[in-house]
Amino acid sequence: MTGQQTPPRLRLLMPHFIHIHNKTNAFQSPVLVKYCHTILCRAVGFTFRKQIAPDEGLLLVQGRDSRVDSSIHMLGVWTDLAVFWINSDLEVVDKVLAKPWRPAYFSRKAARYVLEINPLRLEDYNIGDRVEFIDA
């Protein structure tokens, strides 16, 4: 099937990965993350994972900037996560070191995207940094 594209409906179900570059602090290496725009992907997240690789992560995508919609839970997550909230302007608006089994984390400001990565990368992004999403 050379030259054929994946049908749009099937493409929505397939894993989609992107690189996230820090445009403000360009010396940081980009992180490769799974783009989670479906309810199932966002709900499962890193549940039941004991560890994640330093270059692995998830980008949870909401429909709009919101403090409530972009909240996360750590129930069933067995490891710390570096969590960054990013608004529609692709600006980091909050960050936290999320601890396992906590019921909820909320951003201080409205966000559309939630980046969850290895806790060793907590200093890779700071509040006010601009980021860029690039298809992998």
C-alpha cells in the first residue's frame, strides 16, 4: 500500500508522538511525548507505571484553557512526575513535582496542555517559557 495515507478515523486511534522544544531555554534537549487527545489516553496516562524513561512523556490535550479541565490525579501512579501546564499560547503557566497517589493537582492558571515527564527533567521548563510542538 505504498503512497496511501492512513484514513482520518483510524489516525485518531493510532499513537501520535511529538517533540516538545523549549524555545526560551533552547539548550535543553527536546522530549518525545505521546500526544493524548482522547479521553481514554488522558484517563489512563501513567496509571500503574512504576517508572518512566528520562526521554518519555505524555502531553494531555484539553479542548480549551481551563484550570479544572487541565487538573490531573496521581491515583494508581507509582512514581513522581514532573508536570507542566501549558496554555494555548504555548507558554508554561505552572509546574509541580507530582507525588504518587495524590488525588488532584490543579494549575494556578488556566491551561490547555499538561506535560507529564520524568521527574529528573523538572528544571527543563520554567514558568514563562515558550514551547514548540513538532511532529516526530
